[in-house]
Amino acid sequence: MTANQFQLTSGSGETSAVVTATGEIDLANVGEFAKLLTQAAESGSDVTVDLTEVSYCDSAALRELFSVAATAKLNLVVPATGSVPTLLRISGLDKVATVTIVD
């Protein structure tokens, strides 16, 4: 994991907190990802997670995203191509979160 693999930008007023991730999210680093997701969810009712630079997510990452969706409005920003949009669709996460696909 690189030092800047996960970043949290706090929301203010009408703006949701944003967690930005890059690279792979798996069992080796999901703890740090979960920590930032929890902080983001505690700062407001909306959480945006930017996954546009994520190349791989495993079930541990999905579990954390589902956990946030259970307590806050979850907005996911994902790339148009790659495995992430497919993973969200197969897991059903796209049914409990708002998904924005970007090119």
C-alpha cells in the first residue's frame, strides 16, 4: 500500500465527504479503507467514494461499502471500463448505492 492510496476529503454544508481510492483494495489494506469510510460516514449523511482509479476490489472491500450503504447515502464514482462496474452489478451494490459511471 502506498501512503496516498486512500484519501478523505471532508464534506461541508451540502457537500458530502469523499473517499478517493487508487490501485487495489483487498484484505491487505481494507482496514485503512474501512477507517476512512467510517470517518466519512460519521461526518455526514452522504458519502462519496471515488473508485475511478481502482484496478481491483475483493469481497472485503465490498463488505465495507455495503456497511456504509446501510448507514449513509453512498455515492460511488466508477470507471466505465474494468472490473469494478461489473463487480458492483454482480454483488448488487449498485442497487443500494448511487453509481455514477465516468469515461
